[in-house]
Amino acid sequence: MNRKGADMHEGIVVITGAGTGIGRALAMHYAARAQPVLAIGRREAPLQALADEYPLVRAVPADVASDAGRAAIIEALGDQPIRALVHNAGVLEPVGPLLEQSAEALRSHLAVNLEAPIALSRALRGRMANNGRILHVSSGAAHRAMPGWGAYCISKAALHMAYQVLKAEMGSTAVHVGSLRPGVVDTPMQSLIRSQSVEDFPAVENFRALKANDALTAPAQVATFMAAVLALPGERFSEQEWDIREHWDQVVDG
């Protein structure tokens, strides 16, 4: 796919939430293909383990929801151009009826899932390489109300609108903005989902069944899909929200 779109070796790939799950798998995918990666996460140990295994990965322990964290990311980049910025970091909690959540818990959630991607894109857009990519990692929860997931549904719906607004505002620039739904993936967040009570999350048994039936998508498979989407020509990359369940064949095998 790279010959059709951006040459991902022209700059560094910045991935938030890279310590585990999808972010880690994507960092490994690129590093194994000689692509430099800036791996960002809140916990230093898994990031450092990733960097120890892949010399092209630079670990940056940072909270993307804080000014200090974003400053650390900027400092770590130096003068390197950014080929792709992948907003993968996200939180699920608080879980439970929406009107039972405190204002503080909701603000903390939105700071990570919504404010941080916008703020980091603002901070880094001047460092984006020509024909660069900004990718929002979305969710089916952005498009469907799920009892118990009020904060998550709201933040992902707002992030989807942010993608649409940025696509409209940046359409004439050399930076392309996209959005992607990775499906139900075997990550630590899924473990957290399965640990919820039926009272807080009525659909929890559905997610427990997916794990029991080995129906979760592997992070490495999602990384393959994400890399293929990121390598699409700019206008095609931005034209729609890419869903791994609907678009795998046309993006990866097409």
C-alpha cells in the first residue's frame, strides 16, 4: 500500500497509548519495517521494554492530557518531521449510569479522549511533514448509545465530529486527517470491560462471550489495517471513517 500513498519513511510516526494493545502493536509493525516511531504512554516500563526490543522506537513517558506531557513530546521530537500522528490513547472509565458520574470524573475522561487529541494536533501540526497524516482512533460507541458507557460514547462521538471539522478546515493543506474504527480488540481495555458489573454495564455478558468464543481481533491485525489506511492517498485517507470490519478487503487486500 505504501507505493500508493505516503512514504512512511520520510518522517517519524508518533503513537499515543503505545505501551499496550493497539498502540504497541502499531509501533512494533512500523519499527519492524525500519520506520522510526515515537511511542508515548503514561507508564514508562512497557514503553522502555518496547524500545529495548526495537531500536527505532523512542519511548516518551507522558500524559497526553497535560501541558507538561505535551511539552515532553515536543522536546523528544526535536526537529524531526512527523509523518503520522496516531491518537490512540483513550480511557473507558467512568462506567455506569451517566447521571451518577461526578463532574470531575467526566472532565478527567474528556481530557484524555477528546481534549488531548485536539491539543496535541494543535501543538504538532507545524511539525507535520508534507502529505502527513493525523489519525483519530474511533469506536462504534461514537455512533451508538450504550447504557453504562455514557462518557465513552460522548467522547468518541465528539472525537468523530472533531475529525469531520478538521477534515473540512484542513482540506486545502498538506496534512490529511482521518478516522478509524478498530473493532473489538483483545486489549487491556477489554479486560476492564469484562470486569464490570451488569448493573454498571448491562451489555457486559456480550463482551465476556466474545472473549470466551475467541472472537476478539488481535492487536497485530488491527495494526496491519491501520498502517494500510495511513498509507492511502491523502484524499482517500480522509474521505470516510474506516472500519476494520467493513473495509479490510478494500484497504488491505485491494
